[in-house]
Amino acid sequence: MSGKRYLGWTVRSAMCVGIGAASVGLMLAGPAQADPLWPGGPDIPGVAPVVPPAPVVSPCTQEGAKVCMRLSTNEAWLLDDGKVVFGPTPISHGRPGYETPPGVFKAAFKKEYHWSTMHNAEMRWAVFFNGDIATHIGPIEEQSHGCIRMTPDGAKALYDHVNPGDIFELVV
């Protein structure tokens, strides 16, 4: 085995078992290194660190709220102990003259399938929380007569997540 190859093998072997190059009597010059990409991990040039996504937060502050809706941006979140467990999911709400009011409300009742006699319309996955105002599947591209229209996935997730008495918070 040549001396160069042997020397290279010796340095690599020493570094693998935790003996630094200085311990074997060699000094290796190299470019200055930045901080490691992650503490205690190797510094691998050209490999970006994996950064976990920021946690999703809702704009609501009501303690115990299970549902948060922001009317100004047409978004809703489902919460558990103040942490977002679903969302944001798109919504639409009441048109002029039929505005959906902001506030804190409690879920009154829910029905998998409800027929609105007032508007002659189907309301699947309906959760009533403010009188005759409910969340349900509906075209989110259009404003409603006060109800919160949701996508099928959003309405089903909300329906499964809440029970009568759970808190809804609607903010502007």
C-alpha cells in the first residue's frame, strides 16, 4: 500500500473513531466553515437544512373555542385546546342585508341533512350556532343569506369536530 494511500486511510480511520487529525500529528488546512446546519450534525455543503413549517394559528382568542372564523378573509379553523387541528379552510358568509354577525356563539344542534324551508335549499352537514344561522356545504364563491357556506371537506370536518354547546368565535 502506498504511503499516500496509507496516510489517507489512517486519517479517515482516526476521524471515524473519534480521534481528530491533530491527534495523529497532522494538520489539515481547509476553508473556514460556517456554523453547522443543525446543532451536533454534520455540515454538508450544498444541502439545505430541513426547517419545520411554522404552526398554523387562528385569529381567535376565546378560551375553549372549537371553531374560529374570520369573515374578512373568508377562512375558518377548527381548534382543540387553542391549537389548530384543521384549516384554514375557505368559507363564504352573508351578503349585504343578510350579514353574518361577528361574536361568540354556542352550537345549538347539528343535522347531517337539513332542508331549509326558508330558502328551499339543501344544507348538508349543518351545524346551527346562532338562531337560524348554520355552517353547511354550499358554493363558497357566492355570499349567503347569513349562513356560513363551506367546501364539502370543510363542512364535514366541522360537523365531525363539534357538538352542541361547543363554542364558535367569528371575528371580522
